[in-house]
Amino acid sequence: MIRRYVFGNPIETEAVLRKPKAEQWEGDEQVLAFGANQTGFTCKLEQEDIVYGLGENVRGINKRGWIYVSHCSDNPNHQEDTRSLYGAHNFLIVSGKRNLGIFVDTPEQVIFDVGYTRPELLSVSMDSGNYELYLIEEASAEAVVQEFRRLIGQSYLPPKWAFGYGQSRWSYRTSEEVRQVARRFRENHLPLDMIYLDIDYMERYKDFTIDRERFPDFELLVEELKEQKIHLVPIIDGGVKVEAGYDVYEEGVKNGYFCKDEDGENFTLGVWPGKCHYPDMLNDEARLWFGRKYRFLLDKGIDGFWNDMNEPAIFYSEKHLKKVFEQLEEYRGQNLDICSFFEFCGLVQGISNNEEDYRSFYHNYRGERIRHDRVHNLFGYYMTRSASEAFEELEPGRRILLFSRASYIGMHRYGGIWMGDNKSWWSHLKMNLQMLPSLNMCGFLYTGADLGGFGSDATRDLVLRWTALGIFMPLLRNHSADGTRRQEPYAFGEATEDFRGLIGLRYRLLPYLYSEFMKAALKNGMYARPLGFVWPEDPVARHTEDQLLIGESIMIAPVCEQNAIGRSVYLPEEMKLLRFRGTELTEERVLMRGLHFIETALDEVTIYLRKDHALPLAAGGETVEAVDWRKLALLRFGEAAAYELYDDDGMDSGVKLEGHLFPVQS
Ligand code: MIG
């Protein structure tokens, strides 16, 4: 059952398209208790309650015991005490004797104190009392998710090839270097469907330009790679460089499409290209204009994009920078002691993503001038929507790959997200595993982490273990930062057989993973589920934080620690262990319910097949296109006679589930 309440005068987010009629809040103390000033509410947590959800955040699948702040942030430090990452996903489920879903719909900052201040209390608060509140009560956590997802609309569908392996690195600086990546993959028979282009392809980091010195033959490159079935996926940044003669800048200025400061001047801030303006993504006209700019690359044969820096990130604002320079002057010649030294350092450190700057510019949203901080969490969402709506116009009916860094619920209809700038840390491998189901609950199905970690130096074993998890994530991409140790599968020496095996297994699993993804998207279901969703009565399953169900048939238990020879795996019921050494199935063994230590070498993947379920396996391939969907082996355990396979051409955006499912007999 869904109930909707409106408090104050909330700003529309378009997260929910068809809203149920608002009810009068009668202060049901059993469910929620409201604070006196209506700027939030509290909800009592029972001892046994798990709190699921909150999408992109640090910590576990169970969010209890920490405080999270929905405030889209360009924050590359994903630490245990981090409160905000790139997304604002204000949906959670209190799951115990009852299952209550709570969605707080407001573009402003929201604080979720999930038993941090008082262990038995969930407390949600906002600056103002303007928000819509949705309460969803169902018999299970999974049913709550389904109701919520129905409310917010169908998740984005990427093209089928976007389920292949993608190689990325910030620093592929020339056409030649990109060709080299493709060559190394093909030479080593490492499967590959995508190479990502980071900011290096642009001319002075200007959106919708190409650096012709370093990529003189961009069109030819796209063509050549296409022949090898490799899609080139360029990055698009949120900020437009201030540069006379640059068409995007000039058009934006002429038509008033940029965000304005207090005085009505175009708001100037610094990001990659230096001084920039942010297009007013919330303004219908500006959004339409910016989206149509993607045509520049579509016309060159590009069919996938990733949107970055759209929290939006601010390295500095022009005004703030000036002030800091003045203040720094005051420290010159001073005897810096402990206080003044740290003040001095703080001045410079505090420049980026400064809250004052976010309060100093304006949008024109639905005919109203609105200060940025009141709609902050919508910027990335509307940037991605801008591209998606333009694709609908420019390439109707065609699926284009699109994912973003910043997001708000509602954006899940227009694109996926990646999990941002993680680090090459073992703890992040586990954290990204935990993020996956939480994101699914909020509608974000097409998602994945930078395999091997973005920041810091990776080790070979870390990249292997991370790949062994990554092959189960819809978005499978190895990405790393400029200046870090290289982490392509061939970067650690001659031998690539283990990588080839792990990635190859993904291509054997494709018909299954794609089917499960599409069923989840089209039926508002979960692709990756916590064990507690399926075995809510089993306390051990409920509190298992490092195993997941992927689709209906299988459970995974990735190794998340360095130097481990395997790990303990909890089976809530009898399952069949499937051991793969690379692409080869080397062992099938039925395991009883309970705890098992399962040895797993670096080149192995273990999959746990559920009783009375089946898993189709293809022969594999080096590209998604090469995978034969018709020649499948069916691995079974118990009475499962068939598996409902989903297939389509992978390109059409208007797909429906009916008529595409067909049972696979063994
Ligand atoms: O401030 O474009 O998250 O994936 O490689 C860094 C360079 C800007 C942040 C993205 C990352 C990307 C990087 N970008």
C-alpha cells in the first residue's frame, strides 16, 4: 500500500510521474513520529530491523548505525565516515516484522540519521519543511521495492553490447594509444566491447570538441574500432569552457542558457577547462539545447556516453578564488603557529565544492528563479535527462549507452550510473558489492564500479578478484586515474590467461545476466538482491553482507581479501557449487545448508546454483555480438525443467517483456 503526504511547498523533482492522491497526515505515531517543526520525522527501529536502501553510499547493505546526507558531492574519498557521495537516493526500507518503504522527495539536502545519534531511532531531517513523503507498506522488502519502482517508472535500458567488457583509463591521450589498447585486447583474445575516452580526447577540455592534434583521424578511429566490434565511449563534462569563439559557449551566452549569479551575470566557476559556465540543465530550453549538442558525436558514429562532474563539481568560483588570494596575502610574513597554519591550509582546501558557492547562483526552473542549493540534487539527473531526451529526438527508438556520475531518483529512467572514484583498496571491492543491491532498490540497475579501483595503485591480485565480482555487474568496466599504476589486464606482464578466463566467463553468462537484467527492468524487480530479501526468516542470511543473489538462479560469494585462498560461504539452503577455472566448468558439487569454506584461486569463480533453478550458459565469445544465444547449455539443480530466457535485438528501446521470453529446455 502506498500513501503520499505533502509537507509545505515542495519543489517538483519529477522522480514520481503518476502520483497517488495526497492524504492528510494524521500523525500515526505507530508508524512515524514527527518533530515539532515539520522539518523531518523519526521512526522507531526495532532490535531486529534492517534498514535497506539509500543507493549510492558507503558502508554495508544494512545502513543502520551511521548518518548519511543526500547531497550530490564530487568526493573521491569513499571512507567509512563519508556521508555523501555523488547520488541523492532518498529511499530506504525498514525491514523486520513489518516492511516499510520511505521515500523523501525533495531536491534539497536530506539527512538520514539511521540509528547514529540514537540506535533505536531513524531520524530524517531537512533544512526546510518542503517535501513529499511516500510510505509503502508491503509483506516483504522485495514487494516494497517493486511498489516503489512502479511509482518511479521503468529503469533505463542500455543496448545489449553495453553488457560486454569495457576498458577505460584517464590518459588514453592519442588515437594511436586507443588503437594500441584494442590491439592488445584482440592479440591476447581478451573479450572487449568498449573503449572509453576520458577528457583527453577533447580540445582544451571543451565539451563537443575533438583535439585534432592528438586525434586527427577520430572518425576513422571510430570506424576501425566498429569493424572490430568495439564501441568508443567518450566522456561529457557538466561545465562549458569560457572561450571566445567556442560555439557552445557563444550560443549559451547569446541565448541565456547558463546559470546566473546574484547580479544576473553568467556564473563563472573553475573545473577542468579552467573558467566555465554551467548550462542551466533545469531549464527546459537550455536542456534541450545542451542535449542536442551530443549530436556532434552521434554524427561521428558514437553510440555511448558517460556524463561526469555533474554534481555539479566546482573547483573554485571566480569570486571565492579572488577572496582567498586576498586572505592569503594576510598570512605573508606572519609567524604561522598551529592555529594560523591550519587556517592558512584550510583557506585553499576549502575552495572546492564550497557550500557558499552553491548558494551563489540561480536556475530558471519551471518559470521560477531558484537558488541552486534548493535544487542541487537535480543537476546530474537533468543533465543526463537532457542527453536522453535528445537521443529520443535524434535517434528515435534506439538504445544509446548513457551513464552519469551524479544522480537523483528519477534519473534511473534516463541512464545508469557508475559508482564514482573509488580506490584500489580491498575494502572498496566489498563496498561496491554492497552498493549494488542498494542501488537496484532505488531503480539504478545499470551500474558498476571502476574495476581495480580508480585512485591509488592496483595490484594484480586485486584486479583479478575485482574482475571476478565485476563480471556479475551490469556495467563491467576497468577504469583508473591518470598517474596511477596501469591496470589493464595486460599491464602486469605477459600472462593474461587468467584475465581472459574471468572476462570470458562473463560472455558465457551473458544470456543469463542479460535476461535477468531485462526482467528486472521490465518488471520493476531486483537484479542483485541481498540474501535477506529471499530468506528473511534466517538471521544469518539476513546479516550476510558479502554475498548476493544475482537474478533468480544464482548466488555469488566473491573473495574480498588479499592473500585469501578462499572464503567462508553461507548457504541458507542446499545449493550446487559450480566452480569455473576461467571459462571451464571444473566442478559441480551439492553443498548442504550451512557454512562452508570454499577455496577459490585467483583464476577461479564459484557460483552457487539454487535448488530447482537452472542456469543457461553460452559458448562465449570475444564480443557480445559473437555470443550465440541459441546454443546454450543448461546447468540444473533439482526439479528445474526450464529457464525463461529473454532475448531481443538489443537495440530497440521500445521492448516489452511479453512475446520475448522463451523457455530453454536442456
Ligand atoms: O576530477 O575526467 O570520476 O572517472 O576519469 C576528475 C577525469 C574528473 C572524474 C571521474 C573519473 C574521470 C576523471 N574525472
